[in-house]
Amino acid sequence: MTPSVGNPLLQGLPLLGDLPPLDGASVLVRVDFNVPLDSSESGTPTVSDDFRIRAALPTLRYLLERGARVTACTHLGRPDGVPDARWDMTPVRERLAELAPQVQLLDNLRFDAGECANDPAFVDKLVNSHDAYVNDAFGVSHRAHASVVGPPKYLPSAAGLLLQREVDVLGGLLGEPQRPFVAVVGGAKVTDKLGVLAKLLDRVDALLVGGGMAFTFLAAAGHDVGSSMVDHDRIGECAALLAGGARILLPSDIVALEPGATFGCGCDQGEVLITGDDIPKGWVGLDIGPATIQAYAEVIAGAGTVLWNGPMGVFEDDRFCAGTTGVAHAVADCAGFTVVGGGDSAAAVDSLGIEDQIDFISTGGGASLELLEHGDLPGLAALRGAVNAPGESTRPVHGRHAS
């Protein structure tokens, strides 16, 4: 899928070609290098998965090749507005130096409380001495944080190549995707996804539900779910979606764990049982069963477009990973256009080594859902208001372009 001129989400969005001449310019690039870290035997943290760093390289190289001086900025982890040694940027900076040695990387943005608070003083500190701004951090563009929405108020700005691609592909799902359009949605909490589910049901030909959120739907359909995760406050909303006439597929069999047993990475306690869509009292459903995997795979195989977001079970526990693995392989084998919506789904694809068989893997799980639900993001809206945005009037700017 190539960038679509008619994609409404790209209309008015300044792209890299809309920036002023870059030769000698200082460019601030908001990237999403919130990458997982591992500690070596010596206790020194290292980047264990550099996918997000590599994803930003095309934009960084575009700027460097045109003579720009590039400074990248990102958050890492969840420090509470103060420096925290656990989230020091050193391992990220070292990996970036191997891939793009000419790029400078600022300290963790969230070491300053002004980042999450969108403090104008922090924005001013970020843009000071820079001539242009590029947002290539789709994964945080649903956050109205200082580094995301602040700089376009003052600097000529643009969407980076990664952000542009994310908007183009996901925006295409809101337009005219190839039919049948199948969405596979899992994950733990139904509350987080009810809005996007309602939006998707207006567009998809089939919605396949898995993960912990499936049990609220099963309860809404009148099934016994044992001690499985259920959001009782959302049963009515799930029932309304089921009654709406759209094609929603729920699990027909469940992999459940006996009462009182533990689960998760490295656990092997307790009896595991494959049940139907009613679960015995006290048992906990933790994955979709083999019949459901087969049924979902058959629907996916016939799709023209597939969107997958969220695991089908507790896939970090080997006893409950078959559903996620089965769906991942079905998506990879699908001849249609396939999109994985970031987060745990992307991690599962990566762990299975099948990322090359997926047409597009988003770098932002939460951002992709927000975009599909609301049709826009704060970071995109901010770029459309930049001084150089197509159709925008001139505004005062910082840097060498200021009068």
C-alpha cells in the first residue's frame, strides 16, 4: 500500500518535503525509542529489541542526507517527572550511535514533569536553537505532551516517514479497505476497546473477539465464565454490540485453569482443561481453544484486509499461547493486506519470527486504536497547525526562520 493522496488524514498534514531547506538547519525529531531493556551479567542495561529505533532510521537518514543537524528526543519508561537511573538513556544512546552516529539524543523527556504536563516553559526549552521539528513518534501521538503538540506552534514542522506511513495505512482502514475486512481484537480489558469496537463494527465484515475481553462478551451472551476476567459494568454495552446485527464471533471453546492455580511466565501449576463456551465454576479462562483457533483462521484466510490488535490469551505462559500463535500464523498466511496494531500483538509476531510476512506492523498499540476510534490524534492536529502546513497562514516561529 503506497501513500494515498486521497487519504483524508493526510490532508493538511505537512510532510518532510514541506520543510524549509535543511542544509545546515538544526532539526528536533520526536522519536519513540521507548524500547525494552535487559541487564547483562555485569548489570549494565542494553537494548533487547531495537525495532522502534530501526523504524525511525529512514527519517533520520533523510534529514542527515540533506545536510541537517539532527537531535532526537524520546521518553523511556515511566519516570515520575524526575531523573530515575532505571530509565537513563545511555543504552538507547549507545544503540543509536551504532545505527545513526551523527544523531544526538537528549535525556529522557519524562525526567522533566513539564513533558507530560505540556508545560509551555518546557516546550520553549525544547525548541530553543532548533530551526525545524519532525514528529516521527506515532506511538505517543495520542498524547498531548509537550514534545508532541508544543513544537509545531513555533517551528516549521512535518510528519516523519514512519508517522506518515502509520497514518496512511491506518487511515486506509477507515476508508475503502479490500473486502472482506476482518478485525481480530483481543487483550485483557474490554473497557479500553469498546469505543474502537463500536467504530470497527460500522466498517468490518467480521469481528473476531479473543483475550480476556472475550469473557465479558461471553457473559453478555448468557454463558457461564467461571472465575474468568469480566468487567461487570460493561456487560450491558457488550450485549448491545452483540444485538446490533454485526457479525461478531466469540470463542466456542476455552483453555481454562483449575481454581486457585497460578499462571504467567514460568508457571506450570494446576490442571488445564479445554471447555466449551461455558466454563466450570471457579475455573479461569486464559486462552481460546483449538476449535476457535481453526474457526478464526478460516475467516482470516478469506479476508481481503485483516487488522489484528491484542493477544488471544496469556501468551507469555506456554500453556496459554496457542491462540495467539495460531492467529499470528493465520494473519501471516493471509493473502490479503494484513495490519498488526502494535503492542503485544507486534511482540508476538516478533517472537515468532514472522514479521516479514505481515504487510504492516504499527509501532503504537494505543495510538493505533485511538486513531481508528476518533479518526485523528493530538499530534496530527498539532502538525496541521504548523506555520508551514498546507493552507496555513504564517505564524511567528523560533530559530533562524524567525523574523
